[in-house]
Amino acid sequence: MANTGEDKWTVTEDAYHPPTELHTDRPHAARMYDYLLGGKDNYAADREAAEKAVASFPTLRTAARENRNFLGRVVRHLVRETPIRQFLDIGSGLPTAENVHQVAQRDDPDARVVYVDNDPIVLAHGRALLAENDRTTVIQADARTPDRIIEHCRANELIDFTRPVAVLAVALLHFVPDAENPSGIIDTLRESVPPDSHIVLSHATADISPETALGVQATYQAQGVPLTLRSRSEFEKFFAGLEIVDPGIQVITDWRSDVPPHARPPHADVSWYGGLGRLTG
């Protein structure tokens, strides 16, 4: 992927993650999420798996929508209240309503967004995005190799690492088991960006509604989709080395929400934490 003389990015597959078959007969977390959000870019295996998860956690669609709303609020805050004008969205999933580039570029048309996902379907939809937006690009890469993502972005000048970057890993780390070192992923990303960069995280938990949350975890895992729920204290550890931005770690419905508390979904219907960390000098 390269920045051309017209400042128009082209989309390619990451050289470190060659094209793979779609495996549409197996559920994929990104396509399940798309289905839960009411999208159409999913397959029978994804829909079946998602419906089984909903049977275990009936408000799972609410949780998915609230996570999307949290993402939008964080991006708006960053564009309006910080110098951030470039975003690296890792594990972005399939494009749907209110994508990062749409939210950011509404306030600043010059904001740049790089989406990263390991699903080749996401890459295909990225081509459609680029047909209408010259500040947005997509690469196919695996979040478990963050050093390669950073190297790819540097080599192709997708991100200016002399300026602050917002790194988003929203609804990602709960699909990374402990054995695959999720903390190491965040450490690598944090160490790769300059001061005043921010890291945005959200994560499912069993703290609030243990029985239903653990039920949906078991359902995901039984269908070959890794899901690891973590406690608030475990989630907070991902922010090591960062200054946590007010209002701190919150259930995602409460993070800088302009919806009155009585009108928000109950915490038990969401069971998802979110937060924003700033890298100080």
C-alpha cells in the first residue's frame, strides 16, 4: 500500500499475511459482529453461531450496538479535544454505519484512517471504501503480529509516526487468549507511537452478569471462536504505561455518554468495559 502523488492510497494485502480462503463455512468473529449489528456481510455459519450466542446472552445485540456507540464517542472526543488526526483501527471488522473514518472526517475531512483486519472479506470491502474516500485505507494483517503492522505502516507511509496516533483495539482483545499474549500486543503498539498518542480499548467481561456472560463465552468457544472474558482489574493492566483519560475505565454505556443514566441500557445487558489511555512524554 502506498501513498501516491495525488495523496490517494491504494489497498493491498499485507505482505506478511498472504491471501487466505474465506472459509465461509466457519463462523468468524467479525462477521458475527456484523450480523449482530444488523449488517448483511455475513454467512449462514456466522448467523447460526451468533444466534446461539444470543440464546445464551439475549441482550448481545444491545452490547454490540453500545460498543459501536462507545467507539463513535471516543473518536469524536479525540478529533475535537486532542491533536489526533490519524487513526490505526486494529481488528476493525466489516464496515458498517458510523465507521471510524466517517466519524473522524465529519469533524475534520483531512483525518486519516487505516483499518486492519485478518478477514479477507474486510479487505474486499476496503476496496469499496477507497472508491469514495481518499483518506481511508485497509490492510489485511493479524493483530497478533503488531510489529509487522507497524512495519508495514512505516514502510508504506500510511501513518506518520512523528505525530500522535490513535490506536484502536475495540472489541479485539477478548478474542486473544492469554496464551497469545494480548498484553504484549498492546505493549508493542504503545512503544511504536510518539507521545500524545492514545490507545482505545474495549473488552467483554463476566464481572457484571457472570452466568449469562460465561454462557456466551462457552457458546463462542464451542463454535471455534475464541472468547476470553476478563475482569476489570485484568482489563486495566492493558493500560500499563498510559495515563487513563477521564472518566477512566467505565462500562461502555457510561463513557462520556450524553444519554441520561436512566435511559441507558443496564450494565448487565452490556457487560463490556471501555477506556482511553494517553501516552505521556
